[in-house]
Amino acid sequence: MTIHACRICGNSFFEGSLLSYRNMPQAAQFLPDAASLSDDSGIDLDIRQCSGCGLVQLSGDPVSYYRDVIRAAAFSDEMRSFRIDQFFGFAGKYGLGGKKVIEIGCGKGEYLALMNQSGAEAYGVEHLPESVDYCLRAGFRVSQGFVEDERYMIDGGPFDAFYILNFLEHLPDPNSLLRGVRCNLSDGGIGLVEVPNFDMIVRNKLFSEFTSDHLFYFTKDTLAIVLRLNGFEILECTEIWYDYILSVIVRKTERMDLASFAGYQERITTEIHSFIDQFENGRTAIWGAGHQALAIVSLAQLGNRIRYIIDSAPFKQGRFSPATHVPIVSPDSLDTDPVDAIIVMAASYSDEVARIIRSRYDKKLSVSILRDDGLETV
């Protein structure tokens, strides 16, 4: 089935294919033997680009075995040495000694033993039953399954860290898998995500890198978009393994804590009321009808305590503050309907306003500016 919109963000593709390849291999794994050659035929690959997030991707179906991890890299001594150094560095830098780390798509456990050697407690989840059986016979902590979405709970979780190595590009729905992984992490969980490096592919014009197994072709920018969209902040992003791989360290994005705002609001409110208390009720004005000033008038419950709000913008004059219904007037009201004190709430224009007040109006006016850290008498 041909798709016409980005699998990640839902935006439409740019018009036309970036490339169209004909009679390409149906798959890069489970190669045909002599007996099945008569059933094998080539397929067409159309490479498209999202007009929204910019991600390059195939428009056709994934291979039938996209949930399964099959690694030829396990036969490379050089890759094994590289991964040992990488995993030791990852575990050491992020304090993963004795912590639970899950590999998403662990194949036959080629890297689980190496992660265990780093001091972390390695776990794995793998879809292919034969690979899971192999892992269990080898003594690895592996469960059979596939992270479909946020509801999928991996045996042994929650985990302190995860790694996904050259697997994400195979999946028709990386969003769901990443969100599911996030739900299986402890607060502050760390991740190592690796995909083929499309930046390098473009630089070197590696036209043969397109394969039906890989639905997605990530650059540093588009990989960052996908990871952030699904709840991860980027800590590091590097090109590794002769620049063939993009390697990204991520951290689970956490809910912000803005509890301190309440204390700050209370302090500012107390300062404003203390200032107003020095004068008769209704003898204080606010200068500024911007959104911050209007919010403070509401939050500090100043509606019945100030005479009016001054603003130089004619289109605001003759109106009232939302929610508190304080009249908004022109600066001329300081002459026709004077007050004893003014609190300037004009943000970056506050100093300019204070100078205008001092130069044009009653020198006896008490003037304070609301700064970020509280009231300042000027």
C-alpha cells in the first residue's frame, strides 16, 4: 500500500518522488534459495520527503519481518570491540552501574553480554521467537514481544536506560514504539538511539543505501524531531562507525515543576498591597495595560484597590481591564483626575514610562516600577 503522508508528523509529501528505483530486492534478509527463485521478483521503491518535518522515507509497505532484529554485525570483531568501548563509556558517564538497561530489539543477544560487562544489568525484548529462545538458553534476561504503544509493559521494568541500535528505521510507526519505551523508563531515564546516517549518505551520494528494509532515512535534524516529538530531549548527537551511524544520547522529558511560581506570586502580591496601603484607597493607579499588568491586576485582586489603569495606546483607552473591570484611561487623567501613587507595569518600557512621569506630571507622585524581582521605588 502506498502512503501519501508522513508516518511521523502526518504532513503531506513534497510533490513527486526524490528518487524512484525499479526492480529492487524485496528484502535484505531471508534471501531466496534455489528452490524459491521462481517465486522471487523485484519491487519498486519510491523515496519521498515530508513537506513538514523534512524526513525522507519510503512510501511503500514495510518488510514482513520488520519487528525482528537480524544482525550480521555480530560476526565482526571490530564492531564487537567498538561496542565494548561504547557501552563502557555510556554506562560510566551516566552512572548505569547496577542499573537496569533494556535493549529494544535485542536479536540473539549479541550486545546484551557486552552491556552486562559494562556493569549495567542488561535486559532485552525481541519479537522473533527463535531469537528469544536462543537468548534464554544463553542465560540472558529477555522477553518475547514488541513495543506497540504506551500500554505495552516490558517484563522487568521500569528501566533506568534503554538502547535501540539500527532498528528504528525499519518500523512503520516509530512514534508508538518510542512512546511505549518512554512509558517503561524510570524518571530521568537515559537512552542510546542509533540509525543509519543519511547526512553521510547524501554527502557521499551513496545511491545504493536505499533498501526496502529501511522505511526511514534520518538526518541529525529529522532524528531530533522524532525523538523530541515522542518525549525525549537530546543530550548528544555524533556520527560514529566511519560516519555510517548517527548515535544519539537522549533523556526522558519530564513534567516541569513550576511550584515556585506560587511563592513568587504571593511575595509580589504582598509587596504591591504594602505599597498601596501607604495611600488612601483609590488613590493609586497602574501604568500599563499589557498582558502582564492585566494578569497581575487579576491575580493580586487589585480591582477594588486602584483608581484606573493608564495606557498610552488610544485603542485601549475607554475600555476596561478583563475580569477586574478597572477603567483604562489616557495619561491625561493624571492631570484631570490625579492620584497619589503609580505602579509602572510596562515591562521593557517601564524605565521610559517612569521618566515621562517624572518629567511631565506632579513631582509629588510616588512612583514604583514592578521589576522581575519585585517593586522598586524610583
